[in-house]
Amino acid sequence: MKLPPSPPLSSLLIAVLLAAAGWLAISVFIVPEVPADTVASYDARAGHHALAVLAQATHHAQAGHHAPAVEAPAAVAPRTEDSAPRTAAPAGRALGAESAIGKGTVSTYAELNAQGEPQAIGIVYSSGALDGLPTDGSDFHHCFDKNGDGTVDRATECLHSYEYVLPLPDAVARRKDVPFKWVLLNWNPHGHIPPGVYDTPHFDVHFYMEPIAKIFALKAGACGPELMNCDQFAVAKQPVPSNYIHADFKDVDGVVPAMGNHLVDLTGPEFQKQPFTRSWIFGAYAGRITFYEEMVAHRHLVQQPQSCAPIKQPKGWATAGYYPTVSCLRYDPATGETTVSMERFAFRPASSPEP
């Protein structure tokens, strides 16, 4: 039998090419299967929604579109605090109110631990804030015509101070178990009484427990060395129950408008013929402790301090809450910031007053 002649080689090549083209045309409708462990690894590494990507690919394939390729996410360096612009607040610090001062700013702040307990409450001076401060004068917020001549002599009838009202951050100010709500910061270019002790440029950092409105209702007047309203002067001098104040703190007639009475530790080194650097004070009005205060000399702050001092503790507290046991001054060379803070808080239960 005679066999048919073999097809030419060119015909065979055309057939092979047509078959290959047909297979490729069919393959575009096939969605590649991605193993489940691969999907999970993509999702875990980068937070990508890998399953959603696959669903989208299936939809596209069914509609006659090429399925998008699923690629492993590119490696991304973890974002750290130093990789972003610094906002004068390390991790864990909540900032409160801010004000311009000197050649910088001052802000209140609070730091809490993992349990939400206060670790530090204070103010932070930015780099430059301790430079370029007023060297004289006053904001003249508290004046009184003591001699009744119809005019106010700013040299003798005004407090020589610049004041800054700085609410604490909500993280502590809105809590019932933290008594401190705001800071009254005073810059005193020439210091204040008594002469020879506190008459040097310094800051008064008052941590208040009373509302701002109540404190600023304390008016100037004719009584006391600091020109206090006479009726309010008498109320401010009402004694604090003995268990609510350490025995070393005494009433020295330091009643000031928009502040209250200052109870001073007369055993402090500045009263023992040593230069004043820093001093702790308790504030009172109407027989209640109304503020805690760190008073610190400007020359001491600019020396970049790194120190904490114990706060002399009373035997009892009128209101339950977290109270500090040390006061600290710290300079941060990385940022140029200086902090004045109350730290090492302990929870104190309320106790009844004692005579």
C-alpha cells in the first residue's frame, strides 16, 4: 500500500504554534492558587489584607481581566520617635498648656506608668526659654493704691512678677484621684521678700489644687507685705490642721494676691546663711492646703541640674489621691529642655483633721 506523502515541516511548525497560542489564551482565565500559609505570612508581616487581594484577583479573572500579581510587601523600617520631628515630649509624656517665655516656651506635662499611675507632673522649659527673660519690671497684674493718693506707684504698690497660667494635661487634670489641676508660674526678675534670702531672680512654680477662678478671686489690698485684700488676708492665715502640714513649715505672713498663703520651711539652707538655690513651700487658704510649690533660682536652673530632693511629708491628707514624695530638676542635653517636676507619687487616703 502506498503511504500518503508526509506533510511539509513548515505545516508542523504552524500547528505547534497554534496549539501553544490556544493554551496561553485559556490560561488567562485560570486564577493561580496561593497557599494559605503564604497568605497568612503576608498578612502577618505587613498588615496587608491578602485575602481581599485574592478576592479581587478572582473577580478580575472571572470578568476576563488578568489577575493581579500578589507580591510580598517591601521591608519597611519601623518608625521610631527619633525618626519623626521631636515635639518636646518623649514617649509617655502628655503635654498641657504652653506659653512663650524668654527665647522659647514653657509647657505643663504629665507622665503615667503602664497602670495609669502618675510618675511625674511638672513643667518643661524648651531650649532658649531660660534666656532673654525680663530683667526688670512686672506685668503689673496685682497693684493697689496703698497710700490712697489716687495713683498707683508701680515701683512700690505693685507685685514685681510675670505670671503664666498653665493648665495641666487632661490625663491628670480631669482625674479625681490626682488633686493637682494647673500651674501658676511666676518669674520674679528681682526676687521678693524676705531680703537677703529670696531677693534674687527666680521662678515660683505653683501646682494648684483649687480652681483657677477661686485663686484669682484673691485680690490685692492694703494688708501684709505683699499687698493683700485685708478680709482675704485674715482668711488666708487661718491655721491648717496640724496633721496636714509638716511641722517645719511656718506662717510668715507670705499672703499674696492670686496665690494665697505661703508656708515656709524655716530650717532650709537659705535661712542658715547659705545661698538660695531651691526651696519647697506649701500653700494654704481658709485652713486648707491649696498648692505645692517649687521655688528655684534662675542661676541654679541654667547650671543644667540633675537632682531630686525629698518633700517633707505631713501625717495626713484632707483629700484622698496621689501626692508626690520628691521634687526634681532635670536638664536634657539631647533636647536642651529643663524640667521642674513632682515625682514618686504615692496614693494617700483621706484622714480627719487634727488640732
